[in-house]
Amino acid sequence: MRPKPPPNYLAGYPVALTDTIKQMIDENQLADYLLRKYPHRHAVRNDKALYDYVMEFKNSHLRNTGVVKKVAFDSTLHITRNALGIHTSKSRVQGAKLKAVREIHIATMFKNMPIEFLRMIVVHELSHMKESDHNKAFYKLCCNMEPNYHQLEFDLRVYLTYLETTAKPFW
């Protein structure tokens, strides 16, 4: 069985743009570029702080959606599922009622990133509460909650590409 190739985080972007990023990596300029753009790590360090951050964001943008029971950093998420965040909805029977219990798990690597990247992944996972597929309505909702969503997603993909090629985190 062949080993699975590493993910191409910049797939689908224009070749000229991806070549520029690869050149910046080769010339050791990408870390400086990203550090100038996002100089500081955030202060959300534990699951309670993450839950509070997500709930504050949810209550300001998605008041009429279901309750989120649990929000946590997950150290196995990136490794086991090749995902940075995941949302789950489990149905539970309580008496004669069927209730959905929602959870959001975010990769532990986001503990050491700028708040903008954490916000982008939170927006992404919260958007799944209303739109399950990555369709036009999903991305419209993401942009409604975070107007700079697409730029943040691209910059996060650039950082993940940097990590994949150098294995040197810098936040």
C-alpha cells in the first residue's frame, strides 16, 4: 500500500500565487511575512476559555441555532482525521423528546496561533451548524460572520504549507 501524500493546502489557488509562496519558503521569507501580518498569539489557552470565546461569537452571530454542549481543543484531531476542526451533532433521547447535542473540537495547534486564525476556524465550524455542506450559502455565512474569512483561510493554508515543508512553528 502506498503512503498517502501530504495534503496540498494550496490546491485550487492560481499557480502564480502558489509559486510566489513556494519561492518565499525557499528564500526563508514566509515566516517574516506572516509574523508581520499576525504578530501575536492569542490568550485562549484552555477548553473553558475556548468555550467562552465560541459561545460569545455564536451568541452574537447565530442566536437562533441550537445549543453547543461542548467546545474543546483536541490533540488527536489533525493527526487522525486530517482536519483542523470538527463539529458533531449527536441525537439523544430524553424521555419522549429527541434532542441534538452539538460539539465543536478544534485542533490543539490553534492554541499557539494568532486570534485571527482561531476566529477563522471557529467561524467555519459554527457555520456548519446552519449549513452542513461547503456550498455558496456556507461561505456566504462565513463571510457574514467574518468579512475577511477568505483571506484568513488563505493565510492559514500558507502557514500550514510552511509547517509541512519546514516543520518549524514560529508562534
